[in-house]
Amino acid sequence: MCFAAVFYLPVYGCHFSGGRLFGDEKMLLLEFNGLACYEGNYTAYRQQKLNEEAYLLKEYEKQQQAIKHLQEVIARQKERYRSAHRMAGQNDFYRAKAKKQAKAMKAKVSELARLEKEKKEKPKRPVSPAYEIINKWYTVVKMPAIIAHADSLGTSFGGKSVFREISFSLRRQDKVAVIGPNGSGKTTLLRIIAQIDRDYEGSLRVSPAVKIGFLSQELDHLHEQASILEEVLATGAPAKDARLLLACLLFRGDDVHKKIGRLSMGEKGRVAFARLILSGATFLVLDEPKNHMDMLSRESIEDVLASFAGPVLFVSHDRYLIRSLANRIFYLAAGKLQQYDGGYDAYMSLYRERQEA
């Protein structure tokens, strides 16, 4: 995103408007040109922001069309004036016609000058999400229809069962959100599917055509003394690709030379995400990918994930991310897995029906 020094402040419980105090949740957007207030939570803010950006772009394009139309009208009127003026001579009729053309042209020139004076600035667009780089490996690998299949999967910890007898298939077009209560085993399930944890019962087969990219919450795999650019180039990616993707993730210019050890957790998360994409992963397994991130970081991750064409399996408490990305929901609770086809809204509808049945 192309903002200069932006801060997002979630405000709960109160806000001022016209001297009065209200008690609703707000999102405050602080930019150089002022403070904007958005009603509701982060999900509501994102939708309002998208609507606002679409409106501003539409108004800009509408004004540009009006300017272009006036320029074309003035050009035609100038030609008519020259023609009438040439023919006029001492002929009162043509002289009157030329005068009329000049008056009409002057009015249009004044209208154009007013539009130019009130010319709207073209809305800044986000940096390109670099679709070709994000999907560079996925597009050249022939992915099977089923990328992973589990049958009667189960695991335990400290003698207590975490989950048992769960079965599922993951398809190449899936964007699956794993949700459920804290401690239900969501991270454990991801680590098993990512083939990091192998202490489980039942069977799990992941297609050998798939390259898994796993992102954990801890981010302890980053090298503190390396620069951002050095860290992502360690994947073997070309420098041009690395710089473009880092720009999409808000690291531009000399920012790429900052040391990892001096970054915030949100910035480290963006670096880890860039490494993941540039590693050639064709199946992303993400454990709270936006944890510890500021709002701009969250938005940049959302943009990249929206552009990724491959399968994604992720744990998140972020309803906006789940709603915007997931086309399937896995609900893990009390050791059992319930599967819902469709996005978050479809899941909520079916979940309420099951609760009421």
C-alpha cells in the first residue's frame, strides 16, 4: 500500500462526535493529511476502505472523461470558428456566426479551466502484488486434484488425546481455514500436515508434487544478523524477484538493508512471508500468518494471499482473513473435525442450523 506514515488505532468503548460521547467500536486512520474514523471493527473498516477507494477512483475517472470531452469539444469549436472567420469577410451572417462560435468556445474554455483548477488527484494504488512472482512455481508444476489425504488421523500429548479418527482430503484449489477453541489442536494438525510432526496415528499422504511452505507463529528461523534482502535471497530467488515482492510487502528502497534483529514482530512476519513465497512453495501452511502485525502489514499479507493461486491451509482468529480467503472451513473441537464447504458465511449459517437442530 502506498501510504506515508499511517497508524491504525482500534478504539473501543467511546468516541467523540459533535461534542457528544458515543460507545461504539471504531477504527481510526491517522495520515499526514488528517484523521479518519471508520465505524465498526477491522472487517468493517476494510470494507469501508475498499468502497471508499472504489468511489474515489470512479470520481477521478469521471472527471478525466469530462476533461477529455471538453478538450475534444473545444478543438472542434476552434476549427468551426476558424472556418466561419475565414468565410466572414464583410458578410454580416458569417461574421455573426463566427462571433457565436467564439462565444461558445470561450464558455467551454472557462469550463475546462474550472475543471483543471479543481482537478482531482489520481488515487494512489497499491504496489502490484507481483502475481507472476507469487505463482512462479505453482504455474509450472502439475498439481494433482488431491494434494493431501488423511485417514483416521489422531495424536496425543502427555497421555491425553488431542484429536482422533479424523479424515479429510485437501484439493489443489482449496483455501482452508482451521478454526476452533484454543487448545483444540489446530497448530498440531498444521504441523502434522506440513510433515514437521510425525508422531501420529492413522495415515497421511501428501502428494510428492507438492512443496509445502510452513509459516509458524514463532518466526525463530530468521537470522538476526542478516539484512532483510540477505534473508530472502538465501532462498535462491533472483534479486529482482526478491526486491519486487519485498516492495509488495512494504520494504522499499534502503529498507531492505535493515537487520532482522532490529525489526518489529510485524516486520519479521513480512520477511518470513516473503521467504515462504520465494522458496518455491506450492502449498502454503500458515499458523496465524498475521499475528503481531500492524494494520498495514496485515493488508499487505492479505493482498499477497489473495494473489496466490495455489492451495492454502491456515489457522487464524482474523475473521476478515477467513471471510475473504477461505472457501472451506475445518472446525476442530473436542477431538473431532467438522468440515464445511463454502466460505465463512456459509459455515456460520450451517453451524447455526446444526446448533438449533
